[in-house]
Amino acid sequence: MKAKPSISKYDQQSLMLINAKGRLRRLNTPFRVECIKPIHRIHHQHTVYVTCINEHPSEKLLYRVLNEWIPYHHFQLITYY
């Protein structure tokens, strides 16, 4: 059984992305995301900025948006590379 790959250096100010072509890119905060599941004050299809990223045991990643920690699965990244 293969072990899951892990990132040895965790950074709250950036996110590592891999596109469909296999290119690796570091996305630094703040970056834009679009809401795909409404939560709190953020409505569907609103664009907001992520100012910080944090790990969470059950949610995997949390984004800091409008001074609140929100699970990443409520958003879709808005970036092209």
C-alpha cells in the first residue's frame, strides 16, 4: 500500500495547485474565489478574497474570508494558468 504524499512545509499564505497539464503552481494570498454553496453572509456566485489558509482535521482546509474561517468546499478558485 502506498503512503499518501504529504507537504513537508505548510504555509498559511499560499496554496499549491496542479492544473490538468500537470503544472505545479503556488497561489499566494489574497486570491479570489467564487461561492458555490451559500454560507453566512456570502451568497451563491459572489466573489470574495481568501486572506489566509489553515488545516483542519475534519474539513481538510479552511479559508479565512471576511474574517471568518470557512471550509474550502464552499468555494471555487478563480485562477487561470
